[in-house]
Amino acid sequence: MLASGLRGRKLKTLKKDFSRHRSRLLERLDCDGLLGQVPAWQRLERRTREALQMLQAGPARGQPEG
């Protein structure tokens, strides 16, 4: 938040509203547009899909549950 250059009441307001602004930004992102061409975004999508597949598959053989 220091990068904002804000202090006092304005900084407090920014911190309070940050989560709401972040949510609004994520809702507006066009994931199928230019963002989908960014390698880091592609890795995030791939790793997220892999993690979900692992969770859906259940515990791995030989791995303790929990």
C-alpha cells in the first residue's frame, strides 16, 4: 500500500476497500482475450486444472488420508 503514496485517512480508505476493488478487477478480466496469451496466466490455469483433477481423484495410493 505504500506504493500508492497515500497517508492517513485516504490510506485507511484504500485498505478498507482493497478487497472490493480486487474482486471487481477479477470480474472484469477477459481471460479468453490477451490475458490468455500471457505465459504466467497459462501456467496458473494449467496448475489450477491439475490441482482440481488431483482433488477429484481422491487420495493417492500409498498416501495417508488427511
